[in-house]
Amino acid sequence: MLPRSILRTRPHLPQRCSALTSNLPANRAPLNLIQSIRLATTNFKPRSRPSHLSPPPPPPPRARPFYTTPFFTIPTAFILGYITYTYTTTPTIPYPINPYSFTPHVITSTTPLSPTSSLITLSPKYHSTPPPSFWSIINSEGLWSVQIKQPQLQIQREYTPLPETSSLLSSNSNGSGKRDRNLDNKITIFVRAVDGGEVSPYLLSRKPGDVVEVRGPVITYTFKPEETVKGEEDIRNVVFIAGGTGVSPAIQLTAHLFSRYTEDGIKRQVKILFASRTASEEILPQIQELQKLGDSERAGIKVDVEYFYDDKDSFITKPDIEAAVAGLEMGSGRGSGRDVIMVSGPEGFVNHYAGKKGWKDGLETQGVLGGVVGEILKSRKQGGKIEVMKL
């Protein structure tokens, strides 16, 4: 007998069974109740549950974020550490300048001398602790310059640093007797705008705090050449013909001769013929300081500067040079050392007074002596040797 529990739990089965038996063919025997229930339960399909009542499917497993993997975290930590160290630590460099690579320098001050010229002072961007004799060795080696790069055009030009003339007669000197000038590693250059120039307009447009790239030193003239004969190892008297910023080597050379006097006690004379564009341009303070030192009895160096200005139709002439050579008794053979005539300035200026420079094996040479100075020396009937140097 069919249990009643089935009928109670599934009340639709009797109706389902009666429907099935009513649809049977007439010639077929009716199904009993058990067969009807089996047939009904076999073909029964429960109604689907509404979707809003179905439980949500389980969420898919979450992937591990890529930034938590070791392949990402380790390089990121290294990069962040490097950036933090770079921007929070002030690097130290052994030398403020070197001749092999450019070193960043910060413009600390600019002093206008005219609408087209200025004195610019540079300091190393990074702290530098060179040996105590670093600058003394450079200054005693010869006339030297630095190269400053124009970053947009990737070209460089040479500028001769001006010495700290105020410290020439100071009492502080190192053990070798050479003065420790430039203890703060500053470099001061005289810059004048050049028509069609690339670097000078760039420098004159810079402001204090801007950074420029500096490389050097570049020795342009050796004070004691290896090929000199005995008795002519050092310089004695100098006539310096300078045009524009070409006066910077004259100031550097005069400062060196002041320093030499403190070592050997030999008195020397310097005559500077300085040609400038306009009389309105302020006189370089370094020249004024050297003239004051030349008037001192302790200096041992006599410095005489004669000025010539284009806007006043005042130019350096052949008689001016002849008078300077005669006044210093150059080539007289008196005393030890060699007498030197130096010409420094723009290319046309040097060509006019001493002749063109030459080229050999890709290097610039002194070329053949010519110009006004060449005529003067060729016309000398007697006298000793006078060295001529084109800068």
C-alpha cells in the first residue's frame, strides 16, 4: 500500500496520475496506482526557483597584486632609495675642475661693466676639497683657461680666469712658498658679447643661481718651457698688447710675477697696452688692484697700464709698441730671465699686431711672426732676443 507521507508531501501526484490514465488508449488496460505514480515521478520536472531567490555564485579567487611580488618590490625599493640618497645627500668631488670632463658650476654673482660685458663668478655646484696646493700648482705652471659649454649647441669656448689680486700680498702662504689663492674654489671670468658669438651671449643671459658646465685647466702658455736655455728659465719683463677680453691673460701673468717676486726677489716690469671698445666700460677691479700693488715698495713689480678706446679714435700704434719695448729695456741682456711680448685678443686683433697663427697636424701653432710687432723686431739693428707669444 502506498504510504500517505508521499501523498502529503506531493499533493499534485494524484491529479498527475489521473491525467495520465485518462490519456491512455481505449484498448489499453488502465494503470494501477503504483504504475501511475512511477510514471509521474519519472517525467516530473520541478519548477525552477526565481532568480532573485537564488544565492549569488561564489566570487572568483583574487589574484595577488603585481606590486606585492618580489620582482617588483625589490627594484622599486632600490630605485626609491637611490633617489632619496641623491636628493638628500650633497655629493663631494675631489677637484673643483678637471681637464677631462665638464663639472657643473653655479653662477654666484654677475658684475656688469658695460651693456655688453660683465664679470661672472662661478663656484662648484658640489662640495670640493682639493689639496692645499691645487690652485698654486695651476697658477705657477703657466697661463691657463677653462672651457665653458653652451648646452643647446654643444660647443665650448675658452675663458681665462682672473686671479684674486687682493690676496697677492697677504701673509698666508703654504710650505712651498706658493700662495694659496682661491681658497673658496671660485672662478671669475671677463665676458664680452661678440657679434655672431654663441657662448658669450649665453653666459651674459645667465643669472645668479644658474648652472654652467666648466672643464679645465687648459695651459695656453708655460712659464718655464722645457727648451729654454740656462738663464732664461723665467720671465723678466713683459709688454702685453691686449684687446678686449684678451686683457685677462695679462692680469693673470702679472699676478704670477708678483708671486714670483716673493720667492726669488727679482724685480720685474710689466707694460700693458689695453685696447677697448668704449671708454664708458668700467675698468676691471683686478687691473686697479695690480696697479696699486705695483706702487707698493714691497711688490717689486712695476705695472703700467695704458688705455686705448675705439669710440675716441685711440688705437695702439707702432710708436706706442716701440716706446714700450724701449722703456722696459727689452732685449738689453741685463739681468737673468727672458723678455716677452704677448699679443692677446680677437683673431683679427692678433693677426694685425703679430701675424696669423698656423695649423699643423690638427693643432694650432704660433705660425710666422708678422704684423706690427714683426716689423719692429726686424728693424732692430742690435739687442738680445725677445720672445713673441700669440694667445
